[in-house]
Amino acid sequence: MRKRWQNIIRFKWSALFLIAVLLGWQFLSGSGIVPRLILPSPLQVLHALISEFGVLMVHARITLWEAFIGLSLGLILSFALAVMMERWEPVYQGLYPILVITQTIPVIAIAPLLVLWLGYGIAPKVTLVVLVCFFPVVVGLLDGFKTADRDAIHLLSAMGANRWQIMRHIKLPVAMPSFFAGLKIAVAYSFVGAVIAEWLGGNAGLGVYMTRVKKAYAFDKMFAVILLIILISLLLMAVTKWIEGRVMVYRNYK
């Protein structure tokens, strides 16, 4: 009960801060201190979101599909890499530095190359999503595997369990909190990565819509897209949190 009240109080202060920012934004834009052409007011952004909602949903569906495919492939790749790196030390020593290097390359620099190599279809978007979302999941799983109880592992080994049985019954359950921590980051990255990939080519998607309204200097619609991206990302993270609660039911009884 106490924790619930703490969450309510924390939410109250966050809501008050957000309202203060919106009121300040509305004042700057509405009073003419900042031209509306440069900074549309929150009311203009809300009006643009409502008026363009149908079009935005069409583009959002395409971007979500690209993000879903890329995230699914990224999860498969992440599990495979994490298990191999945990299983064989030479694989870990050889791959981990390369994985770190891949995250130092700006996404916006990779995207044009992917379009050049893979064309303007869905392939470069999905590939970019895989590249940006698999790393936090791999790191989360590896860190989780390392926290496994060594005594429990030795006990199962003494009982005749093989490596895969130890992975299934000890290491994988222990790694679930770290996995979901990485998954939440990957989910947010997947959607944003799909939008960035669409900036550089395509026929539809929120990224394509953003480039079109930017060329038309319709900044109210630009902000509307940004707001929609934020809302969808928060929704995806909430769904991930819900899945975490269903998978890790035992945490609710601690």
C-alpha cells in the first residue's frame, strides 16, 4: 500500500511538471515570442494529430510491421549469440568486442549503406532494426547468465544434467530480469530505428511521412508525428512490462 502511494505521488509530480512545460510552450508560441512557423503551439500539434489521424495510422501500421519483424529477428539472433558466447569462451572473446564496435557506429550513417545494398523495400528497414535492437538483449542475457548460482549448477551437474538442461532450468530463469530490461530498450529502439530507416527511402511509413511534411514546412504535423512516436513507444514498453509480469509471475509473491 505504501509503495502504491509512493507511485501515485511520483506520478503526480511528473504530471505537474509536464503540464508546466506544456503551458510554457503554449505561452511562448501563442504570445508570438517564438513564431508559430518555427514552434507550433501544443494546441496546433493536437489539432494536426486529430486531423491527420487516419493517415498517420496507415503509416504507423507499416512502421510497426517493420519494427515487429526486425525485433523478432533481433531476438532470435540475440538468443543465439548469447547462448554461444556463454557456452564457448573463445566465441565470447572474439564476438563481444565486435558487438561493442557495432554500437559505436551512428545509425544514420549505416542507413544509407543499407539502402544502397538492399534497395528501397522493407529489407534495409528490417536490417537496421535488427542492428539497433539486438545488442541490449545480448548484453542483458549475458549478464543474467553470469548471476546464476554456481552451487545450483554444480548440484545439477552432479545429478547428471547436461549443459542444455542447466541452461534451461537455472541460467535462463535467472537471466529473465536482465533479459526483459534489455528487451524494453530494444522495443523502443526497434520502432525509432524503423522510422530512421524510412527517412532515407520508401513509399510509406511514419519516417516517409515526416520527410514529406518537413519539405512542406508543416511543422505542426512534424510535431504530431513525434508525439505519435512517443505514444506508440510508451505503449510498446507497457506491453513488454505486461508480458514480463505474466512470464515472471513468481516476482509478485516476494
